[in-house]
Amino acid sequence: MQYFDKPGRENTRRTLELAFERGRQLGLKEVVVASTKGETAFLAGEIFKDFKTVVVTYHCGFRQPFVNVMPAGVRQELEAKGMQVVAATHALSGVERAVAKKHGGIYPALLIADTLRLFGQGTKVAVEISIMAADAGALTGGDIVAVGGTSRGADTALVLKPANQSDLFDMQIREIVCKPRSF
């Protein structure tokens, strides 16, 4: 396992390289990558040439009602390069975030997300995008490489057995390939 001194986008290339190498060693064929504006996704497309690449981005309305965060042209370019783009509601917050904002309190999905953040934001993101990709029908159910990050870029890679949201506790995080040591 590789540790980075701090989180952030400066770890993106190395995270993707380490993830690719480990995925190749294990004979994996699918990678799920978090990407907002497309930068991480384009780099993943260059590195994970023989993998099915699923790019997961924010749902429409995440920042502004009825507005997609990922520009349509970026999505089209990623799809033209053979990547599948999934825009979906966050699996580990979704409607619970709205209820918590309005009424306060803690809710199970938010508690799960906060527990995963004990390993860093990228770990939470990697698990969450795997669920989102599974729920979108973009995965086969075999082990995958999942790449997440803290804010922009990528700094965490996991090898995991994905699961749909309804079967979250069937997911297995098999390996932590890399992550920030301090976050």
C-alpha cells in the first residue's frame, strides 16, 4: 500500500498508475473513477486502456437546481472515448442530507459516510461511486478498482467487490491500494 503525505489533486496521476498496476496484477477489467469536470476521467482513460472505465459524477442539481456539474461536451467526449458516464444521486447521502438540513439529527446513510471518512474522504468517495455505478447497471458484479479523491483529483484507490445500494453490506473492500496518510 502507498501512502501520500497529504490529500489532493497532486496525487492524481500516481493514484491512477498504482490503481492500474494493481488491477492488472489481479486480472481485473473494470475501474470506477470519480470525476466532476472530466480531468481525472480523461487521465484514467489514458492509463486504463484495456479496462472498462466508468466515470461517476454528481447528479444534476448538486450545485444549482437543474444544472449538471459536468459540462455536456465533456460527457460526450468521454463517451466518445468509450467510457461510460454515470450521473447519480449520492448513494451515501441522497435525500437524507435534505432531511438532516431541514430537521437536524443523524441518519444511517450519513453515519455510514462519516464512518468511511475515518479512512479519508477518498475512501468514502470510492465506496460511494461503486454503489452508484452498480445501481446504474454499469458493472458486472466482479471485483473492480475504485478511485476517489478529496476535493479535486484522485488520491485514493481501492480494490473491492461492488454491491448495489440495497445490498451495501455485501460489499467487500478487499485492498487499499493507496490513500493519503494525513487528511
